[in-house]
Amino acid sequence: MLGMAFATRFKAMTVLAGVLVATLANHFLAVSLGDYLTTIIPLVYIQIAASISFVLFGLWTIRGDSLEGEDKKDYFNPFWTVTIAFFIAEMGDKTQLTSIALAAKYHSLWFVLAGTTLGMMISNIIGIIVGVVLGKKIPERIVKVFSAAIFILFGYLGIFNYIDDSVLKVFIMAVMAVISAAYIYWLRRLETKK
């Protein structure tokens, strides 16, 4: 999604290069720490935290328009903007968690790194192509809401899949639903005040 969003603003090859560098750095970190991290923190807790963060990131994506041009400022050139943003966005996401899990299971740093990076690049090439083609025809607000909905959906699916205790599952999903509803209500009120 992030690659698709950046492709609507920057050249596709710049976005692709930034995504590649960020992915290599992120996955190398994940694969290198895979064995160590899973011996300290059970993977299921990492997956639950990542799922909750997906819901929160989806909510944050909806409000993304409050940056008022911050994303257009030239603090960095487009390559570094994409690289840094993508690296940060990928921290703790499902791809990184998958890289950690595969590294812990197979103990093969270079093969896991190559496989996860190739998979990430293929999915981002598709996203960038969609972003370039559709970014000119779809309003930014619709892209944000659609992106947010996908993040929130995957967050809820993760919570549902990774928590075994039914009572805890219902409790966490209810809390996240209340937080989501309150946040969306708050955003609506802000928009009506403008």
C-alpha cells in the first residue's frame, strides 16, 4: 500500500529503488534477529501486537490528510523519503514477522533473506503499477479510506487468528472496535468544525 501511495507522487523507479533498499535492510534485520527474538518473546505475542498495530495504523491512515503538505516538503529527496518511510512502516508488520519466523525455523539467513525480499518486491511492483495507473484517476481520500480499511481488516483477522482464548479474543476485538468507532467519530467532528 505504501509503495502504491508513493507511486502516485514520485517516479516509479525511485519508489522501487527505495522499497528495495528498505526491504533489504528490514529483512536483514528481521532474519538476523529471528532466532534471538523468538527465544525471548513468544512469536504469538509479537503477532498479536502486530495485529493490534495494524488496526491502529489503519486508523492513523484515515487521518493522514492532516499533514497539510508535510509529505510534500523536501526534508529528503524522494528516494530517501520512500526508503525511510518504508523501512519504518515495515517494522513489525506481517512480512517482517514472517521473515523472523522463517529465519527461526530454517536457520538459513541468505536464502530466507532472498526469498522474503523477492516476494516483497513482486508485491510492491504490482502495487506501484496500480498506484501509477489508478493514482491519477482516484481521489486521494478514497485511496486513504480503502487503505485504512485493508489495514483494519487484516488487524482484526490477525487478532481473531492469533488469540486462542475466546473470551480474551472477544474482549480485545471489542476494545479495538470501541477505539476505532471513537476515533472515527472524533475525526468526523473535526471535519465538521472546519
